[in-house]
Amino acid sequence: MSLDADDVAKIAHLARLEISQDNVAEYARNLSSILDLVEQMSAVSTEGVEPMAHPLSLAQRLRPDVVTETDQRDAFQHNGPQVEAGLYLVPKVIE
């Protein structure tokens, strides 16, 4: 697929990008080559290929789900201006 200067200008406008007129031809060439690559990839038959989330069959190592920090809520709330029932009280901002 080949893009011309008007197409590049329209794409730049939609993307809210400013492109100088000196660079429009280079952008058109680069974008056209990207679209050509996408067309080539679309032409490849993927029938029988199972979708995968990652190209390598690796299992993610997980750490044990255990609590590693102590509860410091009371110490943190001691510094708060107003606290009630374990919650910070804040001024009403919406009426």
C-alpha cells in the first residue's frame, strides 16, 4: 500500500502530530513500508497454529504468598489530622 503526502498529513492531523513539509516524503515511505509488512504478514496462513501469549514455553516463578510486613496502620494514622474507626476523615469537597 502506498501513501501519498495528503494521506500522511491526514494521519498526522488525526494523531495530533506536527510534521514539517520536508519530512513528509520520508514519513510516507516509512509508513508505506510498514503497511506493506502488515500485508505480507496477513497473507501468511496461520491455520492450525495455536495462539500463544509468549513465544517461549516458560513457567513464571512465583514467590510464596505470605505477609512480609507488619501492620503499621495505627502508627501511620497517628500522624493523620482526623481518624475514625481506622479511616482517614477528609473535608467534604462535593456538595
